[in-house]
Amino acid sequence: LSLGKAEIIHMGGIVATIDVLQTYQGMHEIQTLGCTLLSTLSKDNLEVSLCLFETDGVDIIISAMASDPMNSDLQISSVNTLSELSIDDEAREFISRKGGLML
């Protein structure tokens, strides 16, 4: 079974990924994979970006970054996700207020 981005999104993949990231906060490989998935799904997709803002996704992504600052794979996947979410000035300010860098 192979699902595309649209199917994953419409089947609750965003919320499920956020839940997994929250549940497995100390498992950096899962954090990295989850952030990579969120980055991929949010690329050029306003619906996903809004969902991440509404489900505390930004907080969880920033928490993932803070949990292992020396893990370059985790840092890159997290920053890529936040970059995809930085769609306008308001989004960038929100991310900055949550502890992320102003992108």
C-alpha cells in the first residue's frame, strides 16, 4: 500500500505524527523521522501549515530541537519543518515567540 501526500493528510497523518512526536519525546530517531515527514507534508501546503499551528505542532517541533541540540539530523529536519511553516510575517513571529529562531 502506497499513499501519497494528500491521502496521508486526509487520513489524519498530521495529527498522528504530532501525537507520536509528543509520545516519544526522548527517542531522537523518531523525532527526526516525524519532523522530516511534517516538513514533506507541509511543503507548499497551507492546510498542513495551519493544522500544525492549531495542534501545537510548533511547540512540539521546537521541543524536539531542544531535546538533542547536538543531533544534526534532528536539527536539520526540525529547521526544515519550521522553514516550511514560515509562510508569512505572522507565522514567523509566532514561531519566534514559541522559542524558534526568526526565519
